[in-house]
Amino acid sequence: MILFSRTDKHTAKAAKLKMLLAEIDSYDEYILNADVEKTVEYLRQKYGFEIPVLEFDKQEIVDEGEFKLLAWARPSLN
């Protein structure tokens, strides 16, 4: 994934946008007959990305088969 390969979010966003525009430019007559909403959803899923947000005030236990992963809240500095 571009976002986690030592690239900041602005560079990652610009790269995704460039790929999106290249794909749109490659469309021919197909786009005239395509369902616009389905095409937009396809492109959003393919080229969109969400930046993960860490929520330090939450604690969650996730069961991953035999392993238990524990995500703790960041300790208070008080």
C-alpha cells in the first residue's frame, strides 16, 4: 500500500489521483453506456483510501485464533 511505504499522505493521495485519472482517460465508448453510480463506486473502492486513526482512549481485546491481542490505552501523563 502506498500510504505505508515511507510516503506521506499528500504524496500517497497525489499518486492515487494520478492512477485514477489515468484509468478514466483510458476509458473509451464503454463509459458512455456504463451506470455512473456503479462506475463511481468501483473507482472509489479501487482508488480511495482511509487514513487510520489511533484512538488511545479505547481498549479492545481481539481474538485471533489461539492468540489474544490486547490494545491498551496510552498511560496518562498526570
